[in-house]
Amino acid sequence: MSWMMSKSRRLSMEQRMQQIASLLNKKDEVTLEDVIRELKVSITWAKRLMKAAEVLLPNVIYDDVNGVLKRVKEGES
């Protein structure tokens, strides 16, 4: 029965993206450590979520080298 409880506690990708978007609303750059601490995920999941955020969230770029997710303002490239 414990597997059922852990399954129900899992958040959907949409919910995770909402959490990351919320972090990005607070500041223009979110570090890997921020995602790990705020979302309570492993480093592996944090990297996956940040890569997904680059694709799913508008005006967001993931800098894999520095482990930073950045919000890009209109007109920047």
C-alpha cells in the first residue's frame, strides 16, 4: 500500500512547470540548487525539469554548463 501513497504524492509535469515558473517570477535566474531545494527533487530530476522548462515555458533558456535557468526578456537573443 505504501507504493500507492507515494504515487499519489507525485506531481505532474504541469505542476512542476508551474513551480519553476513561480520561481522565475521571483527572480530572473534560477539555479540548479534553487530547484533542488524548492521542489525537493534530486539533482538528476532538477536537471531534467530545467531542460523541460526550456522547452515548455516561454522566454526561458537553460544554461547547462552553469546550471542556471534564465528568463529572457523580449528582444534579447
